[in-house]
Amino acid sequence: MRLGVVVFPGSNCEQDVVHAARFLGFGADYVWHGDTDLTGFDGIVLPGGFSYGDYIRCGAVARFSPVMNEVIRFAERGGPVMGICNGFQILTEAHLLPGALLRNDTLKFICREVPLRVEDSACQWLALEPGTVVRVPVNHNEGNFICDAETLEHLRGNGQVVLRYCEPDGSSSHDGSAPNGALDDIAGICNERGNVFGLMPHPERVCDPVVGRTDGQPFFTAMAQRLAEVAG
């Protein structure tokens, strides 16, 4: 598997993604936001950061970078695309994923490790059993996922909710477990096809054992396995 990691002005997590991929034995190279050729890449990752200074709205300017036309075409052909944190925000702005990410309900920047429950979903980027709890860092100011009632029912009914914030034992608090106020405790969603995945937490930061946890590894290895199976 060879990942293309898109770098926008203001991205700051692209090196973490490349390190995680290479540590796991995959190829990974940077793609500048002005590039218009994704030839040779098996998957595309939009990393975290503050693209274009988060002006107007998070991801609103990055959505119009030249590379995004190619990312959209890549996704429409079934190519795997993952957006992490700011990358998730860009995917919603590009309408590759529904909903929007608003300011955290605490009005404070959140930077800490959180428990996440894996849901039964169509997502091709994750092959963990539903109900599995992983601990992954979050690092955001606008991670409050929101959508209208019809869209939420659609996400639920089509297996598009991939991850939910939860309590350490995997349960959901009556008052909500999302640290940012996200609707239905949603931490990550995918499109109906399952090849486009957006999440606010940062799995790339918990892939190398040197940091003490490896809960993020399945977010990369599952897609590599799937691509290998497709290749025969």
C-alpha cells in the first residue's frame, strides 16, 4: 500500500501520518495541495492541522485547493480516502461526507486521549469487531459533529457511524460521552460505500509502541489488507 498524504498550508500532522504508515511497513509520500496527479497512490489521507489558518470555517478554503478535485475523483472511483481531524472537516466541506464540525460545546481546545467504541459499519478503513474500545488522542477546537435529523437517521441506518465517543468500559453516558458535544457521540463516519472515512481523533499518534500505545494501527492495516485481497 502506498499512501498519499496531502499537505495544505497550515497542516501540521502530515509527518505523523507518514511516520505511522512507514513504521507499519507501507509506502507513504507527501502530496502538495497544488498537485493535480494522484497516480500511483492506493489511498489518500488528509491530515490534521489548521489548513489556511481555519479562515472562514475549518476546511472551507482547503476544499478548493487544486488537489481536492483529484481527491474527489479518486473517491468517486472507489479509492480509499481518510480525513483525520482537519481532514475530516475538509471532507465535509467537499461534500464527500455529510454533516459539519462546529466549535466544541465547552468553547475550549481539547487535547487528550479518549475512549472510542467501534460500531458495526460499512467502513473499509477499520476491521475491528463492533464493540471494541480503543483509546486514541483528540486534538481539536471544532470537533462538535452536527447534522439534521434526517441525515442522522440515514447515517445510522446505512452503517455509516464508524466510531462513537464512549466511557472507558464502552458504555454511553446518559448525558453524552463526547468531550466536544458531538451529536450522538459521533467521532467518525464514512460514506455509504465505505471508502471515505472521516474522524476527529488521531490514530496516527498511537501506532508506534514508543508512545506507549498501538491502538491506532488497525486504522491503517485494515485498508492494506483489503487492497491486498482486491489485488488477489
